[in-house]
Amino acid sequence: MMNNRRQNVIDTAHKLFIDKGYQATSIQDILDGSGISKGTFYNYFPSKGELFIAIFRSFYTKIRHEREKLLIGQDSADIEIFIRQLELQMMVNKQSKLLILIEEVRVSNDEELKQFINQTLLLSIRWMYNRFLDIFGESKKPFLLDSVIIFHSMMTHMNHFSYRANAAGTPDIQTIRYCMNRIVHLVNEVAESGEQILDPELMDTWFPNFKNHLDPCHNDLLNATAELKKAINKAFPCGEDRTRAIELVDFIQDELMQADKPRKFLIESLLNSLKTQYAAQVQGYIETFEKSINSCLSQ
């Protein structure tokens, strides 16, 4: 019941932020729209800024789960799957109008929210980098962070100017495919020339600089989660075992990264189920995952 009421506040605030703007929406507006008391609001969220962050986390979780579904039973090196994942992500961003909120925050004086937006961008860059690694392979690894940043910038600007030229814009899938076709050639060219600007290892130094919303331990958790999911997909090409294992991993990750106070008893219970049912197939990866979990719980 509490989670339903909290989600109702998130949904109400999201609509108000879009209709009135984040700065113009007061906490009283949110109280009136969601039908809760001020005490209940502050029990859920310490501030309006934390509520803003909760909105983004809610949509980020949805996007991540839907992207994972598209990979089930598929070859992670298939560029078409990656294109579909990006199309889904762009669709959710447009439907939720998150980009409108991002632009408002970027011109505001709220440094904490600006930092959170930058963190969200880096999370997107990290995900794209890992997918590029799936697609282009280890031999191209030194050049993939540069390529991802170019690709991300290309997509952003193509979308921006497409909408300036045409109110309807170019279909997402067309823009994504156009940019992807360009980046395939670029990756091969820079790998052949050996040119590199940014070392992928830099990503490991980016995340610990963020406070409050992404603890340093979460960097290791993200890596361990990604590797465990790859191992699960390989060990269980199809069927309920893979679906259930992925769900357990997602529940644990969400509890650690999304909850203000992760429920240790729940995490331990889910982890025990994961080890009991799947350790024989992916034991080493589960052990690494468990170490990253314990690191986060000890913070």
C-alpha cells in the first residue's frame, strides 16, 4: 500500500513538472494533486529534488528492464537488437518527456540536480559502451569509449535538428540506424589507425565522484550484474530458468540502488535463492556479484 501511495506521488509530480515546470511546481501543488499530507510527503521524500530524482529512477528502471527483455534468446553482438533497445529507450524518453525536465534543470541553479543529470548521462554512456563491447569485441575495446561518446553526440544532435526542421521529426529508428551505420565505419577506422583520446578505464574514475545518488560501490555492482546476466543468458539459452534468474538479479540490484534503505533481509533471501538454484551453472559470477553486494551493504 505504501509503495502504491509513493508511486502515486511520483506520477502526480511528474505530470505537474511537465505541465507547470519543475521550478514553478510547489510541494503544496504536489500535496493537493496526490491527496497526501506534508508529513507523509516528507516520509517518502526528503525534498522536492529527491522526488525529481525518484521520477528519473522510476523510468530508468523501466527502460533497463525492457532493454534486458529484448536481449533474451538473442545474440548480444547483433546490431539490430541494439538498435531496437535504443528505439525503445528513445520512445520512453519522449513519452515521459524527461528531456524537457532535463533541459529545465540544466539552466537552473540546482547543482545537486545538475550533478544527478550528469550521473544519468554517464550511466547511459557506460551501458552503450558495454553494448559496443558486445558488438565490436575485445579487440576494439581501447577505441570504444571515444566511439560511444561520438555516437551519443551524433544521435542527440541529429534528433535536435530533425525536430527543428520538421515538427514530426525523423522516425527514431531511421535516425538510430543512420548513426549506427556511420559509427561502424568509424570504429573500424580508428582501430586501424590506433588513434585514441579517452581510455575506457576512465569510466572507473567517474562514478566515485558522485555522492548521495550513486555510491562508489555501485560501480562494481553494475559491472558484476552485467557479467552475471551474460553468464545466465549463456547458461540458459531459453526458458523459465533464465527468466527467473534474471528477475532475481534485477530485484537485488534495484533494492541496492533504488531504495533509500536497502532491506538486507530481502537481499540475503533473494541471493540465497540465486545461489541455491543457479550456482552450479554460474558459480564464479554469483560469487563476484555477492562480493559487490556485501560491499554496498557495508557502506
